[in-house]
Amino acid sequence: MDHSLEKVAFHTLGCKLNFSETSTIARDFVSRGFSVVKDFENANIHIINTCSVTEKADKKAKKIINKIIQTSDNPYITVLGCYAQLKPKEISEIKGVNLVVGDKEKLNVVNHVIENYNQNNFQLIHSKITNSNKFKSSFSMNDRVRSYLKIQDGCDYPCTYCTIPKARGKSRHDSIDHIL
């Protein structure tokens, strides 16, 4: 299927890890024939990689979603990231969101968008964080002044104030040789 007419905009909130993942996801879309645009008003598809460290981060994601809905003509909105993992039901109740993708499948989001894009229904692709047990590398390139390389995902320390173990699961990583 030809996706050359489809324009994708990426909106990244939160940590450097999210930026490395968004960059990897953007390259996946380009490799499948999509065009990446910076000005979200011209995009057909919006990928929002969210943070959920604080309630303020969740509000920022909602604000972006509402702005897209108000300023874009029939946008296809996909939400992924920590907010999508922690509060998928809350996001699914936002009118205009088409796809919510949890942690385990976020780096496969291009496949889920292709499968669901022409359907007029909401899709939730989500599993318990305990099911996120594999590491998939990501890195940023040509997006920012510095590149970011993901060497670990998740965390084993359940600090009371931190959402990372709940949003990203247990610590996992690749081998040093493969990372190098």
C-alpha cells in the first residue's frame, strides 16, 4: 500500500528516552513510505509520545490532543508512551483519539497505524506492564543537537513518587556489544 500521501507529525513530551523512541518511530514511518512533517496542521496522522511523571504532564498531552482536534481536518490521533500505559481508559474517553498503544507495542506503532488507519473505530492496544519484558533499542538522529541512545528501559526500584516502574516495567537492556 502506498503511504506517500500520508503526512505524520510527532509530538514528544517528557524525557530523553521518549525523544530517542520518537526518532526511531519516525524513521520506521519514513521507511514505510510516510512523509514526516514538522507543522502539525498539515499532518493526517499525529503520534503523541507522552510522559506521565506528573499530573501536569498528563494535562500537556490532553492539551496537545485538543489542539490537534481543533486545528486539523479529520486527524488520526495515536497516543503512546507512559500516559498511554498508565491511563489508557482515560485517553480512550477523549473524543477524537483513534489509537492508544501501550508500552509493549509502542515501537511497533507504524504497523498498528497501517492496520487501523482506514477504520473509523477506536483501537486500544495495551497489556499489563509485566508483559513488557523485551528490550528494543532506539536512538535519535538528526532531530536535535545531541543524539540520544537508549541503553536501558524500565526500573527495578519502586520509589513511591516515581511512575517509571509502573509505566515502563522492570529494568531490561541489550548487550554492551550490540549497543556499541
